[in-house]
Amino acid sequence: MAMNGLPELLDISLRVTPLHPVDPSTVVLGIETSCDETAAALVMGGKDVLSSVVSSQVDLHAAFGGVVPEIASRAHLELLNPVIAAAVVEAGLEESRVDAVACTIGPGLIGALLVGVATAKALALTWGVPLVGVNHLEAHLYAAFLDDPELELPLVVLLVSGGHTMLVEMVDHGTYRLLGQSIDDAAGEAFDKVARFLGLGYPGGPAIDRVAVHGDPAAVAFPRAMLRESLDFSFSGLKTAVVNHVRAHPEVATEHVAASFQQAVVDVLVAKAIRAAGAVGARGIVLGGGVGANSLLRTELMDACERAGLRCHLPSPSMCTDNAAMIASAGWYRLRADGPTPLDVGAHPNLRLPLAL
Ligand code: KG4
Ligand code: ZN
């Protein structure tokens, strides 16, 4: 009888597969289901992307103006097995070549996460390979290593997604220090809320990005909150400023409002990232998270880094938004550092970035 009262054969927490050496030839299957993308990828050695398949549920949620958790879970259930099969085929490998299965265990929507976690456990058990539970936020940091595995540490990571806006010092693999974060809305949340208010639809970030190209970023002088104070961010006042301005000046074209809003967000993100890099003596800045796909943020961060003598690491837009290659990469590093995750691991909707400092 195991400690928890279960007969040993049924107690899967005891069934941790012995770990083979984790090396550059180790192939990890990554699974991502934390929100509205169903994704699977095979990555070798934490850096070589053999395949990356992302099935977006955008069309399913668009009619509701945002992600509906129950619809997301059901869609993951239907899509995940075919997406994994497609990732294996795209990689051109036999399933038997997979050395470990990594999945997002949080943060995210509980029902959505559970689909990925249960599937990953089933595959790890069936194939007799280790499971690795991955923190989605840590995985966003690893997207940059897929493009450039030789990144020099320490680095400052600007992590800007739908749920988080953070400046993190990556001191070493797995060793992070939080330098600043949003005290209210995340940057992506601000993009989504403003886009919805402007009638630009969902998802809001890409919609504003597209429309802003035709607008004048200096048309409206929106506030740059907390620009000179600390390394924290605040975006809820900016969102209110957009609403108030549009109500007072309905004649101003939407593209000008969108461009001015986008410029205000980008100005603050870039200024604080550069300041953070100076404060900790970082050699470069890494961009991560869905807002990292924003075209203005990418060009302005690149220019600012060049002026400041810093290296700028911009993962491709498809590696900034949610994908499973970043999960497999972070999984490889976690497996090497900590070994396999016990199979009784759960899903953790509010998981935080593991801060060691
Ligand atoms: O990292 P991500 O794919 O999912 C989360 O972990 O949250 O980020 C999604 C967020 C959404 O708020 C979306 O509107 C935003 O990233 N986003 C963008 C762009 N593409 C995605 N925001 C601004 N410009 C974009 N091009
Ligand atoms: Zn994400």
C-alpha cells in the first residue's frame, strides 16, 4: 500500500520513469492548452524546433468578444489529439523517438489546462517516458532561446501577454528576479479592451496593430502612466482615457485613436525595459508574450536597444504568441535541472513565475 492509501499499482505518482541523460539529442513533445490555442510541438535539445502546430480557436470565441472558458476546454478536447498527431508527422519522427512529454500546468484557464495535463500524463504513461510540468510564463521567456540558444545572461525579459506585464531579470536558467509588473491591467488586456470599445473585434491586439498603421500616433496625447517612476506599469488609466476621449471627440478617426493608444503603450514598455537593463547591467533585452508580436513594439524596442548599446532578441511573432515549441524548450531545461515531474501533478490556474531572488 502506498503512503496515500492507494494500492501501489494504482498510485501513478510513484510511476516516475527513470530519467535518461538530458542532452542535445533529447526530443521533447510540448503541449500547450492554457487559453485558446491548442498547440503541440517537437523540439530537440531545447532549441531545434522539429515541428510546431498551433490550432487557434479565435473563430469559436470571436462571436462572444473574448475567450469563453467552457468553449475553450471543449475545443481543446476535440483538437488536441489531432494536433499532437500532426506535430509528430510534421517532425518526420516515430512516436518512439519522443524522450519526454512537457505540458503547461499553469497559469491559465483551469478546464483548458486540465485537458493538456491529462493528455500529457496519458502519453507519458503509455510511452514510458518522463512528464515535465511547465510554467507558461517561464516558457514565454524561452521562446527567445529557440531563435538564439547562445543568449548571453544576464538578460532583461519584457514579458507582455494577455494576462501579464512583467520586467524580469533572467540571471541564469531557472533563476529570475522580478524588476517590475503591472499594478492593474496587463498590456494585452488593455489592447483587447480598447479594441473592443473601438469596435475592432477580437483578438484586440492584432486588430489595433493593423488599424494603427493608417493612423497618426501623435493625433491624441494619451497619458504615459508612471513613465518616470519605478519599473511597474499601469494601463487601466490609459484605457479610461481612450474611452473619455472618444466620447468627447467622436469625430476623431478610429485609426488615429488606435495609433495614439498603441504609441502610448509602446513608449512606456520600451522606456522601462531600457531602464531595467541599465539598472541590472544586462547585456540585452528579450521580448516575450503575445504583445511581443506588435509591430510598433518590435521596431521601437530594436531601435532603443541599438541606441543603448544593448542586444535585442525578438522571437518571431508566431513564437511570441502562445505555442508549444516554447513549452517543449522550457521543458527540456526544467527536465535537465529538476528531473521528471511526478504524475500526480495538477493544473494551477494562478501559478506564478518561480522567483529565486
Ligand atoms: O501570450 P499570449 O498569446 O497569451 C497569453 O498568455 O495571454 O498573448 C495574448 C495577448 C492578447 O491580449 C492579444 O491581444 C495580444 O497578446 N497580442 C497583441 C498582438 N498579437 C497578440 N497585442 C498587440 N499587438 C499584436 N500584434
Ligand atoms: Zn501566453
